[in-house]
Amino acid sequence: MPFTGQCHCGGVRYRITGEAIGVIVCHCRDCQQMHGNANAMLAAPRDSVVLDAAETLTWYESSPAAERGFCTRCGGRLFKRPRQGDRLLVSAGTIDPPTGMKTIRNVWVESKGDWYEIPA
């Protein structure tokens, strides 16, 4: 199923043309600080994410292992681009519904906030 999505202001719009893997919820400290909580991301082949509008997209080196793409106008956090591998992680909340996707994995659960529990 092809997906479309965008940031809040529409300055960054994209399509995912390849097969998405599923939603991964990351509970790492970086995600907590950047998103205010865990971040749900759809994993997709990097070359299947097509930018239809990117005039406000910028990349931030959030760690030696990854960069994060966000909108400079509205602050929408859209992408995580690991330096290793061929996947791009797309913030699930920016994808136009319905997605039909399911959470397939929780990662960095040992770093989760103490104010919530992860469903079994």
C-alpha cells in the first residue's frame, strides 16, 4: 500500500512507494527529548521514500549513528535516517490515515519514561 504524509504546515510532503516493514516504537532518551515521549516510526526502504515537497526540510545530526529530518517552519519531526543500513524511519503520526499498519516492535524499552507502561 502506498502511503502519503506531511508535516503540520505541509512544507514537507512525501510518499512511501515501497513495502513498509511495520511500526517500531522507540523509547530511547533521544526520542524522548526530541518528541516529548516515545516515537512511533514506520520503517521503509530508504529509496522508497519520495519527497514531493522539501523546501522546509532540514537534517540534524542527533547522534553519531543517525540524523533526524524536521520541518524548519512548523517543527514537525518527520524522519530518522540511520547512517547504517538501507531503512528510513518515518514518524508514524505524520502518515495520512488509514495506514493499516501495526506495531511490530518496541526498542530501547529500558530507557522508557517512568510515567507509562508498555503494553504486552
